[in-house]
Amino acid sequence: MKYSRVLLLWAVLLPLTCWAQERHRLALPRQEQLSSQRVLQVVQDSEGFLWYATEGGGLCRDDGRQMLVFRSDAEHPDLLGSNDVSCVAEALPAPSPTAKDPLRQRGRHMIIGTFHGAFVLDKHDYSIRRLAEVDDKRVDDIIVTANGHWWLTANKKVYEFSGDGNLLKTYPAGEKYLARLHEDRQGRLWASQWEGGLLKLEDGQFVSAPWPLDAPPTAIDDNPSADGLLIGTIGRGVVRYQPDSGSLELTDPQDSVCMSRVTLDLQGRMLVADGFGNCYVLCSDEQPSWFNGRILSRSVADSLRAARHLSARPTALAFSGDDDLWFSTGRDIRRLVQGREEVVLPTTKDVSAMAFTPDGTLWLATIFGTLMSYQHGQLSTDDYASNEHGDAVVALQADSAGRLLIVSDRYVRLYDPARQTLRQQNIEEEGVYRIELQETAPASRWSQPREEVLERMPQWVWWMLAVLLVVLVALVVYVRFLHQQRKRFLAAMKKDAPASERPAEESPVLHDEWLQKAIKAVEQHIADDDYSVEQLASDLCMSRMTFYRKIQSATGQKPTEFIRTIRLRRATDLLQQGRMTVTEVSYATGFSSVSYFSRCFRTMFGVPPTQFGKTTTADDLSPNEMPNAD
């Protein structure tokens, strides 16, 4: 099946039952910090960190303070096989009833599935290694079963690994590509096929399970309210499936929330990534801990209303020092005390933001730019800080010293009510803004001048700076040298004839006899997709490190880039001859998949391989137009 068809199925709604009257949709924090806004899966590990598998943005980890990103880039081109991360799972050890320390039951590794292979990340030192047994195949799903084993789907096979990452067995799974894996309450393993049926593991092999429905299955999960499974389908909603009898029962599609991947966090709530790349939390009527009081979108406001049983949707809210909830309905201000609502300010309308200062004063801002304070039962308007132009206040926060940050669509203001000082920073770009206040030192004033002590630096510091400057200059010269070598090498490889057949005097860069042997060795194995850097170094009778240094010095490229350049140069020759299709050329030049070949070819030459030779040839390009395919 073509990858384009797989991507098309990703865009299809994959519903899994989740009753609306029992669940509420909440936004996850810090999503705007993700390297890609298209999320394919979100997982919370045993330490409480959130892991996001993104399309194009690599793997992201949210530790509650910042977002760490693991992805390939110019400095680390081989960190991941692809920045399109399809799935992620934590490798948890098998439960041990004798374990006294619960920390030992925490997972040390994260298993990462990408569009080009599977990887294991060590959370202790953040090192990443490839699962070589999976090769360069696309991984669509990863689960960790109750015994601690890892199960991966790649193309038409299922791979079983032990808890320490050793391959135990490979299971063929029919003629169709696999979509999802699931272990049910009885420990049985199930798999769904793209445009296929349902499979189950019996006697060491995957066999077809009864599936009378004409719609293919997708997501699989246990039925939380009864025995059996809930299985999402394409076009027929969610069905209740009885594994023993193979019977199906259709549910009402209107009672379901669309999703493609579902995991549970440490509180038992559902972390959802839907078919459109969005992610969110589905929680019960308990107070959602993900809500931090800063973002009050309509969905969050509705969820909070249902969770706290409020009489109206809040337009703004704030928590007082004794954790009472104060909120605006747009018509009045109310306070929730021990589950009971009371109206505090019955005629206060159009409030868009609220905040408490440490002295217990409640500050209110409206959609007309008015700033008000409420203390000791008295509501008063602060004319000094109110906006005379009527700009709506979209966010309001207070720091530990009692100062207020006021945000509108056109400005950010810092207001000190005690000193009656007001500073304003205009916003040039149009848009909707919000603020996150974090003080570097509690109660320190931003405008307070700091005392500076000037001191003569010791002489050894000057010597160290001089040495660092020399090292920096040498590094810049070396990088410039590699860049020039790279340009000359790519220009030499731009000739029509294969490099090994071209006279060396015509290409001074290729005059080195050792480099000629390296090029000839790659061309002799041009169709072998398993021909690696280690094998090339062995054929040249040198170690990997020695070969790395020599090839980078001679060509300005890393060994993997060097091999890929030779392969792509040969691909242009075959495409210009016109006797082979793009698929045949990709396999004839040692690429393991057509999609990866097309991506590398387009990156290097600026046109897809299907158009190469028709409108553009290699002779039309300068060396600068032939960048690294990473």
C-alpha cells in the first residue's frame, strides 16, 4: 500500500466511544511551545512528564517548566531516522509484587516509532539508539504489554522485543499493513489492518478473527463499562466487539468523540490525539489539574463549568488566597464557597480578566479597558490605569509585589497601584496575546537599579580569553575549509559520467587516489541498501574514525552524506536515460523506500524525481543548489 494512502487514512476520523455527559475536553498546557502543532500521540510517563509524538517536529517532552525537543537537524542529522514521529511508549518493567521502592518500577527508556525506523531513548543520559532489527521501515504503533515486552508494528510484521531491547520474535501478519496493537484484560494481543480485518495472536502466530462488518477496524481499546472491546472503524463509528463470539454491536456516532490514539495519564484521564493532529485531555467531573487559570478558552470554560457545577459559563476567573473560586458570568461576579455559589457584585458586567494581588485585592478588567478593584466590600474604578481608548483587556496577572500586568491587543502595561506608576509597551503586530508571569527573584522590582561592582579581571582570565579566541578563529577557518571542499566536491560530482570513469585531471578535487577508491567502492555497491559506512571503511582498510576524518577533509561531507551523494548522482544518470521508473531507480541506487528517495532527491535537486530530466537536469544546477539531503 502506498504511503499516500496511509496518510490519507490518518486524516479520516477514527472515533472511539466517550460519553459526552461523563467527559470534558481540556487543552493541554504549553502546546504553543511544540516544535510542530500536528501531534500524532501524547503519552505521560511514570515520572509525570508529557511526551508528544509530532509530525515533522520530532519528539517533544514537557516537564512542566519547559519543552525539550529531540529531532534531527543540521548539527545532529542522524539523531532520528525521521522527524515524523508516529508513536511513542514508555518501556515499563513487568510488575514486581516484592518491589519495596516504587522508583524502581519507573521506566528508564522511551520507545520511539518514526516514519523511518524505531529508536530507544535513555531518560538518564538522553542517548538515542536505533533498533536495527526494524531497519528503515515505518513504525505505526508501539505497545508495552503486562510482562514488560515491547511490541512494534512495521509494514506487514509485528516485532516482539524483551524488556531490555533484545528481539525475541518476528510475526508475519498477512498481506495488509498493520494499524494498531492492543493487549486486552485477559492478556490477549489484537491487531487491526489498514483496509483489512482484525487479527489476534494464537499459538505463536497472528490469525484472522471474526469481523463481519464491511468497514475496516482502526483503534482498539477495552470496553470500560462491560466485557469485550471497543473498536473504531472507518465510516461506521465505534462498535462493541465480543472476542469469544465475534459479535458486533453498533453505537450511536453522536455519542462519541473522534480520536485516533488514546492513552491514560497517571490520574486515569484520557490523553487524546485525534485524526487532525490535535491533542487534548478528556476528564471526568473532577477538578482538572491541567487547568492553570491562565487560558480560558470556550472549551476550558465549559469543562470548568461542568466540573465545578457552575450555573453559567465563566468569562474570567481567579482563585483567592483561601482557594475560593471567583468568576464572572459577564453580568455579575460570583464566588464559589464549598460548592455553593453566591453573587458578590450583581451589576458588574463585561469582565474579561480577573486577578488577586497578595494583599487580597481583587482586580477586574473589562472588554472596554476599564480597570477596577474590589476590597473590603468596596468596588472602585482606577481611572489612572484604565484605557481611555476602550481597548479590551485580554489578560491580567499580578506578581508577588502587587504589581499588575495588563494585556490588550495593542499594548502591555505594568501598573504599580501602590506607587501609582504605569509603564506601557506597544505591540506592533496584530493578534491575540496572553501573558505568563515568572519572577526571577520574588518581590524584586523590574525597574529597580542594581549596584554594580567593577573589578579588574585577573591576568589568567585574559590569557584564557586569548586562547579561546585562537581556538575560535581556527574553528571558523576549518569550517570554512570544509564548506569550500563540499562545494568543490559537489561541483565535480555534477558531471555526466560516473566519477570512477572520469579522468582525475578534469576534476582536481577527485585527483586523490584514495578518494577515487572510495567513490568506486560505493558505485560497486550502488544497489545494496545495506552497504554501510562501516563496510565502506573496511573495504578501504581503515577504521571508522580514520575514514570519517579523511572523507570530511577531502569532501567536506560526513560519510553518510558522501554515500548518499554518490547514490543520487547515479540516480540522475538513470533518470536522464529514461529506461527505468522512479521506483526502479530508487531500488537500483540503494534506497530502501521510494518516499525516502523522493524526499532526498527533491531536497538535493529542487525538483521531484518524476520531473527530473524533463524541465531540469543536474547541469542546470550550481553546487550551491545541491544541499545536504538531511
